[in-house]
Amino acid sequence: MSSRSTPPDADLVRSLGLPATGSVYDLSTGWWRHMPTFAGNPQLEVVTYNSPQGQRAEGRFPFDSPGTNDVGFGYVSELVSGSLHTGTHIDALCHVTCGSEDEWHGGTSATSALGDYGALRGDASELAPIIGRGVLLDVPKLLGLDVLPPHFAVGEDHLRQAADAGGVTITASDIVLVRTGQMKFWPDTARIAEESGGSGVGVDGAQWLVSKGVRYVGADTMSFEVRPSPVPGNPLPVHVLLLQQHGIHIMEWVNCEDLAADGVVTFLFVALPLTLRGGTGSPLRPIAVV
Amino acid sequence: MSSRSTPPDADLVRSLGLPATGSVYDLSTGWWRHMPTFAGNPQLEVVTYNSPQGQRAEGRFPFDSPGTNDVGFGYVSELVSGSLHTGTHIDALCHVTCGSEDEWHGGTSATSALGDYGALRGDASELAPIIGRGVLLDVPKLLGLDVLPPHFAVGEDHLRQAADAGGVTITASDIVLVRTGQMKFWPDTARIAEESGGSGVGVDGAQWLVSKGVRYVGADTMSFEVRPSPVPGNPLPVHVLLLQQHGIHIMEWVNCEDLAADGVVTFLFVALPLTLRGGTGSPLRPIAVV
Amino acid sequence: MSSRSTPPDADLVRSLGLPATGSVYDLSTGWWRHMPTFAGNPQLEVVTYNSPQGQRAEGRFPFDSPGTNDVGFGYVSELVSGSLHTGTHIDALCHVTCGSEDEWHGGTSATSALGDYGALRGDASELAPIIGRGVLLDVPKLLGLDVLPPHFAVGEDHLRQAADAGGVTITASDIVLVRTGQMKFWPDTARIAEESGGSGVGVDGAQWLVSKGVRYVGADTMSFEVRPSPVPGNPLPVHVLLLQQHGIHIMEWVNCEDLAADGVVTFLFVALPLTLRGGTGSPLRPIAVV
Amino acid sequence: MSSRSTPPDADLVRSLGLPATGSVYDLSTGWWRHMPTFAGNPQLEVVTYNSPQGQRAEGRFPFDSPGTNDVGFGYVSELVSGSLHTGTHIDALCHVTCGSEDEWHGGTSATSALGDYGALRGDASELAPIIGRGVLLDVPKLLGLDVLPPHFAVGEDHLRQAADAGGVTITASDIVLVRTGQMKFWPDTARIAEESGGSGVGVDGAQWLVSKGVRYVGADTMSFEVRPSPVPGNPLPVHVLLLQQHGIHIMEWVNCEDLAADGVVTFLFVALPLTLRGGTGSPLRPIAVV
């Protein structure tokens, strides 16, 4: 068969059977002009690019030829610019490099594979649709908190106990979301910084995730991992471990507040990355269906 | 309950039960720098914005403080710009206006609701996740063709007969995809223009879709509708009918070739628009699961 | 003669004769990525767009054909984006509108002459080269100050006395620069705000400039005029008076510190606006030659 | 003295004395959205970013507070993006690299001095105001032609004879402009390609310019030099010779048609590059005053 569809996947069919009610949770931040983002990336910009007013003033289509537009048809479009890591997003393999050869996962060196217009391999064009059982590990709930305090490191014990408390055993095909509770304050990033800034997954927590064999992890924070780094000489050890060494994709700013409010632990998780060639990630609108 | 999840939806649960094998079709065009797009919109641009080489040369994070980055950690990101109507995408309500007041669906006038940074209402931030039974109406197959000829108008009869040939009855919760076959040549838009340019849904075809009560339609072409317009004084009558008058969202450049090659007629359809405030549409990576 | 050169101009020749030494003052702010600018305008962005590294990795020209580039030739270029009102700049006529018809100078309404891609008339493409006698009116020097205090309104008396103190009589062909001293702190805009924020030309000062018949005025501030507005119901009365009513071009962020330090009062002033069609102004690198 | 003005310069004063009439020639191409440019650089884009209509619809300043804007003041600005090498422009030293270390003039390697946001040295921020005697070498006139034929190499003899014919002796402080006549067809680049494409200065012509000690040269073409390269293994030998080896700045797309039509040979030349940090050149509006 010439089709480029993926092979049959019993796990996927099983996960589609999880929802009982068909209620959908939107796990994304939403996106808007000049929304908060990582300081190293460009701001999200949205500018009107086509308007009926402009089309009339400039005599452009569809107002360019008398008699062809008696109904006064016009169209509206925009120019958008920014980083693919804005709001809820997933990291592609090429996002993080390490070592004197600046290699990303799989030993690809930026010197040979990073051009002026993005990465030639390990880029967003390789990101698959993500469909599977989602599991929420609600760490503040485990600890009787609303939100984790600043710089709190989520360790293996927290993750294991949160899974146990939810009555769930993580398997390799699960998509694991770790909650710190920061999104409670979103988009007030000053308050996030004050109340929970830098809380995130620690190195032993990340090692536990690796040990489970999962391919996708996410959290409700900008950086997924605890900040500042607890590892001298390695500014982002969890990114290095998960993404660079193990090729485990990281999703950030995944909003888990509604799931947590409703006590949802497992669900059908769906996210569909945009396969932009050269891109180092993709904005994502993940959903949970219960 | 404070949750913002959607209400229970039996149709949605039913559609999740459609897949038997879990095989996934990617119905998107993919995206790449300077890919073909509508001439009235800006080109898609992708530029490397953070690289280990740049971070080193400029002494920026994570190469800004000696002793903090012994592992040589670096990160890669990009600046992307373009229109939300690039590649496979969905039109938001505000995309099309009509009349002396430049109104989009629901009587919203661009004068009061279109700003410099996009639309204030009827914009992409209102686009819901799209999950339901997808139906492919394969018109060239019905006619014993590979691809519809240039300027071929797909009428009510074609759509009805294609549905009958597929043994399917359209219901209001279906997502209906109309195939012209143009994507066979994608991304060779010169060849598309030559072999099938302007083929698309005609006004009576669109009226039939309206009569079925569907909320989402799509096609494998840039404009969905037959071009040039068969209606004097109305350059895009099908957009006006579906989007402006009936609020039916149109998806364009939806790649149906693999579904058609495998003879798939019904399937689980999932697409997750990005809810960008002000946006007039969203790039879309729709999938079909069988 | 078919030439599009300007007519003979004795004033211009006279002003070219002013310099005695040929020493040149750069009156511009300079420009750099993310430099301070008016909050309503986009930030200045500079991104490397072509690099030898990128050209090699992507196999692009001039590294696309073996044997054609034995010398290892490469080229570097950039993508720049921002507002034309960044750093030292001049306002085009279309920059400011007034009234229910949103008219700029000459009664041109934005409704008919402002499109999605800039203004159709009164735009930067109409800006002439600016060559003439420059006159510095050093108000803080007149008052025995280093810098004018916050919200200080420069009135007719200040301007007249500063001219008198400099021993100069303003004529219609002069380019008049008003100094507040703010640039002493440039680019520390927080300190500018604290020490001199909002100081600028008041309405009677502007009327005096109008009475002199000059075509170009400038100041060493972001807004030229005193802020907040002293005129109820008119947020920028000096812009309205000078630019909208009288078509007098305003130059902003003109750095007069070196001229002031050297006690220069009159000089050859040259500035060459970029004639970008649709543009509402132009970045400017004015020079003074003495 | 704390002043940062340049030292006295008798040559400069002398050149200011050249004009007899004060008539000004604009030697620039002008700039407009989507104007022709080198294919390797981004297109020039201009989008309206602030409009009275948008400010009203969005309730933004100056339409944000009732009672503060009774006069209906509004302002218009834009978002511009593109390359600094668009239209008439000058190349900064960092524009061209050569060798295995990708060095630009002065032995600066791109590896250490080119970041993600432009060049750290040899960039546009180092470009001085250009004021001096301009000399037009009108090669087609010398040869009795309107325009040089395609791929015509302008050699030492042509330049020398054109100078002789104009009765001028080139000195080191002159700015030398070489005319091919291509601008006669501007902006019809298809016709330029057909009638004169690739005509430009050859290697021996460039060597003669080097021998004269000049610091600035220009031509009325996109690439200054004859194309394709006559030197095997070196795609742009004249750029390498002038800019990379000798640090002589090259100006391109300098419109000499009006000067030529009027038979002007020597004149006061003024151009004021924008000193954008990181930039690899600057758009330029050079003028000739006679």
C-alpha cells in the first residue's frame, strides 16, 4: 500500500476508549500579542495585514475592479511573528545541544546541521501526532499545597507517590504531566515568580521518568525543570538528560489547573505539533478528554 | 464545579470509538520556509534566532558566566513569521467580511472590531478543538478521474453521489472533506494550476453542505470554492455563504491523498486550532485515525 | 532638461559655506537591537540572516557548487524589523491625524489614504534631503542648568532668549534644534524619565517656531513637546500645531550634547531621510559640520 | 575637550565648496514594499502598525480615556522589515568573508565575531558619514552607448579613459561612482537582466580603484562587479579585493542617470549610513550637489 499512514497501534485504540463522557479540557495557555515568554526568545507579534479598509484605500483585491465586487466582499488576515516556544509548546530534538561539538540528540552537530533557517534534522518536521493515555502527577495535591514553593525540586519520591496516590502505574506509552500549580497565577508571571518561581522536576525525578520509558513529558512551567540548576557546571541538566540524551520530548506551560480542580488523573491526551521544517519546537494546544 | 471543560458529548465519545486499527493519517501539507501560499499573504519565514555559535560569540546565556556551563549546554530557537493561513489551515469567523459595514459572521463590523493587531471578536481564540467523524467525499473517484480538471465546480449532485458511493449519510456533527485531487501535485503549484487550478465547491454544493447542518468543512485546495467565481459581483460566494452567513468554518489545503489511496471514507477526525487572539485562522495539522 | 534635480538654491550654497574646519558632529542616537523606543511601536530587531556557517550547513550559495568557491567566499546579511520612528528620526506628514475624519496635514483623510501597507500620500517618500543652517537653542544653558527638570515647558521666551544669547536670528530656511539636555543620560531612559522626563517645547514655544517660518525643527527628546499635555482634550497639541496644521517636520531624539559641550550655536546641518513609500517617518543620522 | 566630533578636515571643507548652484540630485532608488532585491535577502515589508481606526477599535492611546482626546488626535506608524542591503546601500566590512576561518576585513573571523544578532565588529555602527568630492565615471558614454551590454566587464582602461574624458584626476578622498546605465530600466529588473545584466567592474578595474587609494566606490548595479565571475573558484573576486582585502566600502544600486543626463562629472557627494549595531550595511540616500 502506498499510504503513508502509521502502522496499526493497539495502544492508541485503547487510549481512544478511555473517555466516558466526551468532556474536553483545553490544556493550553492560549496565545496573544506580547504574551509572557522566555526572555531569550522574540515576543509574539500579531499585526493586521489585510483589511477591507486597507483593500479599499489601496484599490487592492477584492476592491480592484469595478463591477466584480458588488457585495462588498473583503477579507482579513494577519502577519504573525515569534518563537515556536511561545505559550504551551513542545521541544523538538534539535532544541538542546551539548558538548564541544554542540550536538543534539543522536549525535547531530549544530555545525553541520544548523543553518540560518533552522535545523536540518531533529526538527519540528519530525514531530509525530501525540495520542495516548495522559497521566497527571499532581505534586502540590500530594503535599497538601495549592502550589509548590519557589525552587522546589520535584524528586522521584514525589512523582512515585503522586502516581500511587492517583492509583496509576506509568507505562511507556503514557504522556506524563507534572503539576506544580504555577498556572493558578497565569499569566501573571511576576506572581508566578514570587509564589512558585523555579519549581520543577529535579534530576532524580527526571531519571525516574526515563526509567519508565515514556516518550513525552510535560509540566505547567516555563522550563519543566527545577531552577536554578542543582548541578554545578550544567545549567539545565534535566533538559540534557531527557531531550539531549534520551530523546524524550518536553512540553512546557501545559495548563493542568482544570484537570487538578476536577481530580482527573488519567485521560485521553491529544496534541498535534505543527511540522515546520527547521523549527525547534511547536506551539501546542493539547487536550484531555475524559 | 469551577472547571472550564466542555459538557459531556456522546457524539464525541462515539467518534473516538470509530478507529479499529489505530493507524493515523496526517492530513496536513507540512510547513517550510517560503512554501507556496496565497499571494495576498506574507511568506512563511523561519530564521535561526538562538544558536550555540551565536551564544558563544556574543557571550550570552548559557555561555555568559565561566564555570556555570562546563558541559557546553546550548539551545536553539527561531523567529518565525507569516500568515496563519499558510499550508493546511482553518478560517476563523472574522476572516471574511461583506457589505458596506464590512461585517463578518454575526453582524460584527470591522470598523468596530478590527484593530491594528487583529480582530477583537470572531477570532482564532474562539476556535474549538475539532473532534468528530470525518467523511471524505472523493469527487474525482466518483467521476473516474485522478484529479478534477481546472475550474471544475463541485455541485450538490457530485457531493450527494460521492456520499452515496461511500455508503455514508452526512449528519450535523460530521466534518466533511471534499477532494479534488490537487494535492497529488503538491507542492508544485504551477502544476496544480495547470492540471486542476480553480476546481472547487460550487454554490449549490455549498448550499447542500449548509442543508446538512455541518459546522466544519474542508477541501484539498487553497480556496475551497470553484474559481473564478460563477456569481457576478461576488468574488467568493461560497466563503460568503458558508463562513460569513452560516458561520461554518472552512479548512483549506487539507491533504486527502492518502485517505483516497486507501479508500477510506469515514474516520476519526481531530484538529486542534491554536487559539491566537486576534488571529483570523489557524494553521492546522488535522489527522484521520482509522 | 529631463533631470529631476532640485532647482538652484542660493541658501543651500550659503549654508555649505558655513563650516570653517570640517569637523563633523554625529547628532544621532545610533541604533541597536532592542534599544529604547516609544512603547507604542515595535522593538528594533536584528537577526543574522545569512552566514558562512549557515551557507555551508545548508549547501546554499556560495557553497552550493563544488569547484566554484575555492577561496571560501561567504557573505553575511541580516533581517531587521522595527518602526521608522526608532532612535533619531523625522516625522512624515502622515504621522499625525486629527478630527473625525482622521486627517493629516493638507486635509488627507486616513480613511482614503491609509492602507494596510502604510500611507499613500504625505508619506516618507515625499521627504526631501535636509541641508541648511542648523541653529541650536540651548535652553538649559540659558537657565544655568545641566538639564531641564521633568515636565519643564520650553516657552517662546526661552527660545527667543536662547537665540539672543547665541547671537543668532532665526530665518525660515534654518533647521532649529531645541536642547533639553536629556541625552546626557541616553540610553538610560529610566534616568531620563527621572531627571528630565516630559520636558519639551510648549505650545507658545511652538507658535513662535511657526512664526519664524521654519520647515524643520528638532529636539533631544522622544516627543519633542512637553508632556503631559497642558491642553485639555488634546494629548499632543504641539504635534497637531506643527505637523498636522503647518506641515513642519519634527525630528526627535536628536543628540545635541556634543554641540552644547563645545558651545556650537550655528552649523551646517545635513540629514537624508530614507524615502520609503508608505513610511510615516524615517530614521535619521543628522550631522552638524562646523 | 570632551566632544566626539571628528578632527578638522580641509578636504571636507573644500568639497563643500564645490557646488555653484545648490541643485541637488537624489542618487537613491527609493524604497517600497516588495521592491526588487537580491534573492538571498528577505523582501522589504511595510505594514501599518498604528492607525486611528485601530486605536479607536481597540480603545488604545490616544483613544483610551474619555475627555482626554476631544480633538480626535491619532497617530500612524508602521512595522518595517527587510535587509539593510535593500535598494541603494553601502556594504559594511563584515558583509564579506573569505577563507577557512570565514574572515572579513582585518582578519576578524565570523566564528568569534558573528552572533545571532549580527556582527560584533566591522559592522554598520562603524560606518562614517561620507562627504567628499564625487566623481562619475560614465562608461557607456565613453563607449557611445546608452547602457553597457550584459556581462560587460569594466576594466582599468575604461575607468581611466572615462576619468580622462571627464577631465578629472582621481584622488584618495574622492568617492568614485561607476555607471553602467542599468538604472535606465529601474525598477524593471527583468529588463535590466536582459539589456545589461551582469555588467560591472572587472578585476583590473577594481585594482585600478585600489591603486587610487579611494575609500568609497559605488555603481548603479546590484553587485558592483561583473557577473558571472571571470575568476575560477572565486564567485565575487571584486568584493574580495575591495571590501575583504582593502576595506574599501562598496555602494550598490546608486542611481547615476540624472547626473549622466546632465553631464555632471564632479560634485559634492553626501551619504549618511545608519549606524545599526550588528548590521552588515546600511540603506543609503546619497545625494550629489552641484
